[in-house]
Amino acid sequence: MNRIPQLLRACLLVSILPGCGQWVSEALRQEVVKHDPQFAKALEQRDELAGRIALLERELALKKTQITQQMAKLRKDLADARLQVRHKVQQTKDLLKPEQERVRFLLAMATEELKAKRSQRASVGRSISQIRKTLQDKPPGSAWNTNDRARLDAELQELLRETKRLDAEIEGLTKHLRLLKAKQVLLRL
């Protein structure tokens, strides 16, 4: 009767302490096998399975190391590829720079020309206003001589023609500016 509790205690210790040091396992093994020689086969199977598990764990550790190294290499490759693509993208964008600069220059020139035409149109408008005011506000008792009146009328007609011409030019420049701005938008990358 005394043997069974010892055997149970030994089995329990073997099952509870599978990760303990080899010296504990060997001492328990010998005690258990001494009391139950048939249990040696179970222990051999356990040893074989423990060996397989250890091999699988080493394989996993090796695989993990390999994959970690591959991941590091892939990260480096990705960083290198990203750098190369950025460089190529910049080179590709640079191919459009001359055309973008040309459109930007034309846009600046057209903007300045439109400003000048508007300023010129405003000046002509002021001159027209002055002539009309002069024609309407003749001083009382003064008579217009025919030549003066004809000269002012001719000047007014000339300024009105100039206004029409400037308005047409301003309209054309405005359309041209709109087209240049559209080109500038379309050339963006």
C-alpha cells in the first residue's frame, strides 16, 4: 500500500514538473521506473515528443529570425524604391517646367497688358467726360464758334472709337487670360 502513494506522488511530480531541470527528472524517472517498469515506455514517448517539440520550437525560432531578416531587407528595399520613385517623379515633373514657365510668363505679360489697357480705357473715359461736360456747360453768353464745336465733336468721336477699340482689346485680353489660367491649371502635376 505504501508503494501506490509513492508512485502517485512520483507521477504527479513528473507531470507537474516537466520543465524542471534534468536532475529532478532523472531522479523521479528512476524512482517511477523502479516501481513501474511499464511506465518507461510512456517516458520514452514523452522524451521523443519533448524532443520533437524542442525541434519545432527551434525551427520556429529559426523561421522567425529568417522572416525578421527578410522584413528588414524588404523595408530597406521599400525605402530605396520610394526614394527612386520620388527622384523619377521629380525628373518627370521637371520635363514640364519649361512649358509651365512659358505659360506663367505669358500670364504675367497678359495681366500687365490688361492692366495697362484698363488704365488707358479709364483715361479715355475721363477725357470723354471732360469733353461732354465742356460741350454741355458752355459759359452763359459765350458763343461757340463752329470750328471749336466741330473740333470738340471730332475729338469726342475719335475718343468714342478709341473706347470701342480698347473695350474689344480688353475683352480679348480677358479671354486670353482665362485661357492661360486654364492652361496653367492643366499643366499642374
